[in-house]
Amino acid sequence: MNQYGICFGGYCPMHRGHLDVIMKAKKECERVFVVVCGYDDEPRAKEIGLDLNKRYQLVKQLFKDDEQIQVMKVNDTELGLDESMSKENWQIWTEYVERTICDKLHEARFMFKPIYYVAERFYKKSLDSLFNKRCVCIDRTLPISGTAVRKQPILFFDKIVKTFQPYFVRNILIIGTASEGKTTLVKDLSMYFNIPKTVEYGRIYMEERNITDIDLIGNDFHQFISGQYEEYKKAVNSSTSGVTIQDTDNLVTLMYAWAYSEDPNINIDKHDYMALCHHAKSIQKYFNWDHIFVLTPNNTFVDDGTRYMAQASIEERQKNLDKLNKLIDEFGYDKNKITYLKGGEFENNFNIIKEYINGIFLGN
């Protein structure tokens, strides 16, 4: 007869301590059911922005290639349970889980005798108190808990399972007007901390197509917005330390689109700009910035042969910064997460941002 194991938890988030339990069950059972459970409106879930459905999806994604594991979801609120962990609650919960598994397996209920695998002795005591339940309590190899991870995710980042990690990455953004040192700062900070970076996608796009600012049309800016988001996702998903440094977001794209819509030499009008705003707002909710450093116009504009010199004067760049600030308000960015720095003051700016990132790694 096949032996079945059941592992369960809120997995908020899932970490290596949970995997200790699951791997033990895998070694002893032909099939293991990993049950993702929780209540509606859980404070801990809201804290990290991962409700029960999302956690269930991430656990399924983690085990998608593991034929030995089947992932289930149980909404404790829908079962009428409270958080008292009473014997009655345990009875209702285990009966529901076992009945659901039997239905999936097309197996007779009275023949189904699973083993529950847990890492908390309280859970074992509760399950032992139920009639005919078998439970194994194992010691996790790591002293870790979901509470500790939620409080200091960067300190425990390498212990969070891969599918959950992107939700705990701290993303630092550097924006501003042209020729203030953004690209150099991002590149050097990325190298210094060995963290993923992004570049201004619009420049990559234009170089690949051998076009200049004068050649741009509205559709090109839509490509900038979509491409910048893909750059963002790549950086977040590739982070191994929990921190990224990123150059430019959609507000900078809109800043330039607005400026060019007032330039008769460029084929972009106000209708193009409004369409771009709609596109940016539809996608901006997927960006997560923990802090934004804005470089203000202060530096001598560098003509590297690729820049549009009509935007070179300090007056034009100040107008662009004013528009960028209006967009920051329009998009509802948290002002407490924004620091303004003088453009061109490379050493000072580098040290300020370096200190901020050091603080993240220290758990601040």
C-alpha cells in the first residue's frame, strides 16, 4: 500500500526550514501533499503582500517539476475555523484535508492513513490528541521562522525559497534629468555591492535601431515603457542578495515624452503623451521602489554624440525636473522614500547611496 505524507503551513513565506520538513516526508513517503493554508485578511499576509491564493501559486510553482509532491490550498476561514487551534478545529481541518485527498486519489476514506510531518511540537501534541492520527516531528536544520524572515528579509534572503524571493527584494531607483551621472552611479554601485542593475532601456532600444531623439514617434515610447519593466523584472528575479539598483523608470520616460510633445522637431503630440500616461499607469503598479534618489540639474551637460542638445540647457533640464516632480505627485509616490541629490556630485552621491544600501544589508 502506498504511504502518503502531509505537510502543512501558512508559508508566509516558505523558507528552508519548511523544506527540511518536506524533504523528510519525501524520503519516507511515495507521495507528499503540501497544504498551503491560512485565513482571509491575515495581518502577516498583508504585511508582505502575499495572500493565500498567491502563496499557493508560488508553492505550486516551486514544486511544478516534482512528481512526488502535490500542492493543495485550504482556506481556514471558509471552513469556519478561528485561530484558537482547538481540538475541534484540528478535527475539522484534518477531516477536510484527508477527505479532499481521498477524492483526488479515488481512495476509500477508511483506508487512508497518512503521516503528518511537522516541525512544531505543539502541532504534534495537537495531532496526537486526535483519534488515529500519525505525526512525525522533526528538528529543522536551521533556526529560522516566518516571523524572523518577515522582520529582516535581507538577513535571511538566501533562506527564502526561490519563488518567494522576488517579493522581498529591496529596489533602489536613481532618476533625474539628462547628464547628471545616473548611469555611472548605477554601474558603480552595482559593481561595488555585486547586485543586479538595470540600464535606461530607451537608450538600448535606440542604439539597436540606430535612431536618435529626432526619429522618435509615440510607439517608440510605448516600447520604452514595456522594455523598462522587463529590465526591472530581470533584475528582481536575478537578485541573490535581496537588493537591486536601477536606472530610470516610466516617470522619466513620460518626462521626456512630455518635453518632446512640445518640440515641433519631434513627431509626438499631446494625444501620444496621454496614451503613454495610460500605459504607464497600467504597468506602474507592478514596480516596487523602496527608495528613490532623484538627481537634480547641476552638472555640465555632456555631449556624447547621442544626446538631444535641445534639452541641454540648465533651464530645459529644470523644466523637465519640474515635470518629473509633478509626475511623482500624480503617480502617488511616497515622498518619505525620495531623496534629492545634486547632479554631477559623483563622490558625494555615491557615498550617500552606498550608506543607504549598507543599512539595508545590516537589517535597517
